[in-house]
Amino acid sequence: MSLIQRATPRKVSFTTNINPYAAGSVIAEFGQTKVHITATVEENVPPWMRNQGKGWVTAEYNMLPGSTHTRSRRERSKVGGRTYEIQRLIGRSLRAIVDLEKLGERSINIDCDVLVADGGTRTTSISGAYVALALAVKKLQAEGLIKESPLDSQLGAISVGVNTDGKIIADLNYEEDSSCETDMNIVMTREGQFIEIQGTAEEKPFNKDQLAALLEAAEESLKVVFTEQDKALS
């Protein structure tokens, strides 16, 4: 008997080129969760990377006021711990699929601003960030600034969890995330290679069979994400 109750994500969409000033831009939507993402190219790299013949990809993440049930204060003077952890996750996930030498000595900055938060904001941000990054790369190629794409693979992320019935569900909304006994964020390539797995038992510990089912549900769910990314970039 399968442990998986739901292995498909909520409705996924990527609306591209919504910002005329960014090299790549998209609004990524997973159900009610909505994230505005831009990719900006700068013809320089951080000081510690100069003269190495490599580029840099980094990310910033922010929850806008009004994105949740109660107003989130703007993080003006200092970035909070959760925000810092998420933007580091986005950045290193993207760098895992980028050949920085092919990018040349330039930076691509990804900005993820959560417009509506209904669970899975970090996974929605990562999946949308790939689209924005791919658009920026296409623009660099079209302008003759790089000869070939530095992207080694396609990237997506999804949340999965174990509900109170012990069943596995994919792409958790806020209510499901709040009540799940285990929740997990999984970042994968299209080839099925893992970039990051973040999992925590909030209530009961989970076993090996549930772990295998969580990974299987994530892989099945991400097939939909990759297909929608393809449509957005075609």
C-alpha cells in the first residue's frame, strides 16, 4: 500500500518578462503563493573573486508587507535569520548548476520578493529563480557577451510532508505545512540529482519508508514544475 496521498503540486505557473528593466523576470505561482523574481546582470564580481576568470550568482529574498495574514515589517537595517538562511539556500542552489567560468567576470543577482505567502515560499522562489536566471543567460548570449550557456542543468524545488494520517503530500500550503508531522524542502535537477534536502520531524519521527516516499513524491511533483518551466522559457 502506497504511503503517497498526493504527488502533484498545486497549480504552477511562471509569467515571464514582467519587468522591462531586468535581464530576466518572472512571477512564480504555486497555488496561492506568489513570488516576484528578477535577475540583474552586473559587469563585475565581488572583490574576493576578481581576476579569477569566474562569475558569481547570488540571491536576496524578502517577504513583502501584506504577504501574510499579519503585516511583515520591512527588514531595513538588518536581515533576519530566516531571511538570511533562505536567500543563501537560493544562491547556492543556483550556483550548483552554473559553470561560473563560462559566465565570465560578471554577476547575476536574483531578487525574490514574496507577494503572497501560502506555504512553500522558498521552493517557489528557487523554481522561479531558475526561470529568471535562464532568461538572463539567454539575453547575455543574444548580446554576444557570452558564447555558450553556463547552465549545466535545470533546477526545481518542492516541499513535501507527512500529514497526521502518516501519508505523504507534496507542495504544502500554509495550513498543511503548519499541521504536518514532518516537512521537507527538496531541491533537485531535472536529471534527478539532489542539490539540497531540508527535513525536520515536527511531531513524530519519520522512518525510512516515509523518507523514500517523500523523495518519490518530490520527484513526481517536480516533473510538473520542469514542464511549466519549459513552457515559460520556450
